[in-house]
Amino acid sequence: MVQDVRHDVERSRYELEREGSIAFAEYERRDGLIVATHTVTPPALRGRGLASRLIKAMLGDARAQGLKVLPLCSFVADYFSRHPEEQDLLAD
């Protein structure tokens, strides 16, 4: 997993803590998919690449588990457009 990203399975999200705040990417598991639903970065933490690190960790886990990703979150959809090397993980 991407260094210092925590996977909170019970809350279905990936988290990074900085300066007393938490950035996170939420998901749902459905029929062999990870459905990326929401990404939040507190305003004070924006512009540091934290959201991208969260998504990279999520995609790494999806790849390791043989799952596809359905990006309902606009940030995750944009991440896929900026990272063509991850396109194989996109759900049809």
C-alpha cells in the first residue's frame, strides 16, 4: 500500500492524517467491484497530492484483489484520465 495510507475496512475508506485533519476516499464493495463514491481533502491540506495518494492505494488494493473500479466520484474519474496505466482497472 502507498506509504502511510490507512485502509479503514470497517468504514470502507482510505485515510491520510496530516496536521490533525484527515483526507479520505470512500468506497463500496459490490459484485467484484470497488465503487469509488467520495473523496474529501480538507481545505488546509489541498494541493499536496494527498487525494491522489489515497486513490493510488485504493487502485493498488483493487489490482491485488483482482477487482475493477467504478468511479462515481469525479476526482477518481479524473485520476483515471490522468493515469492511462491504470485504465485496465476501470469497470466496463
